[in-house]
Amino acid sequence: MAKEYIEREAFREYAMEMTESTEIQFDMCYPYWQFSKAIKEMPAADVAPMVHGRWIWANDGYLRCSNCHQKAPVMTQYQDEPMTVATDYCPNCGCRMDLEG
């Protein structure tokens, strides 16, 4: 199962709104202050924001990263002609190549 990360404060605010709701009463099963304390005490994950980009054709005939403008990986193909490879991530900056355009 892939890990998912949430913002602690956003979740705390959501839980607070839910306790004030007439449909769901968190305080009936777990007092809000205990719930809030448990969230604050959980260790924070060490995550970095994901940068998104795309490969663009440059005037020099190479694919370049839209984020760092470095060349895409190059491999040799038939008769030693270099060929750029459009990978899912830029090996130079780590940018995920999932933008359209």
C-alpha cells in the first residue's frame, strides 16, 4: 500500500468541524482533546514536495527538462546514433514528467 501524507493542522481543523457537526459526534467515541493530542504527538514524515514538468524539444535537437533545462538521458542506438530517452523523471533535478503540452 502506498503511503499518503496529510497536513496535520488541516486534519485537526477537519476533526474540529466534525465534532461540531450534528451528523457525527467524535466526542461520543473519543474526546476531541485526546484526539487532537494524539495527532500532535504523531511523528512527522520527512517528505518533499513533488515538482512536475515535461520534456520539451530544444533547438539543439535534444529533449530538455522544463524545470532545470538539462538534457534528457541519451543512449546509443543503431549505428552509434545518439537517441534521447523520455524517462518518467528527470535524472538531473528529480522532476516528475507528467505535465501535458
